Amino acid sequence: MGILIGGVASLLIFNIFNIYLSYHISIILVIPMILDGGLQYVDYTPSTNNRRFVTGFLFGVGTIVVIRNIVHFILYQFI
């Protein structure tokens, strides 16, 4: 649910305020979910609902940043 909410919220905010973030930011936003999933996989620490929501929200924002940059590149590079 966090991924969906993060994606929709970032789409709305980025489009309303015309914000563009770099790929570096998207990598930073995706890392917490990867770490949480990896630590849970190796049974180092259990993941809580709050942690899953926050990491999912950040992952959703990071994913939208990547998609938006790709679309922006395609539209303005080739058209």
C-alpha cells in the first residue's frame, strides 16, 4: 500500500509543482526497501507494518522519479 500511495502522491506533487529529481535521488529512495527486504530475508530483523509502509512509500516515490525522467528524456530528446 505504501508503494501505491507514494507513487500517486509523488505524481501529484511533481506535476503540480513541476519538480524534477535526478536518478541519484531515486537510488537513495529505493535503498531502504532493499535493505529492509534483505534484512528480513536473512532473519536479521522482522519488518513491521510501519517500516514496510515507510520503505514502500519511499520506493514508490523513487520509482516515479525514474519513470518520469525516462518519459521526459524520450519526449524531449526524440520529439
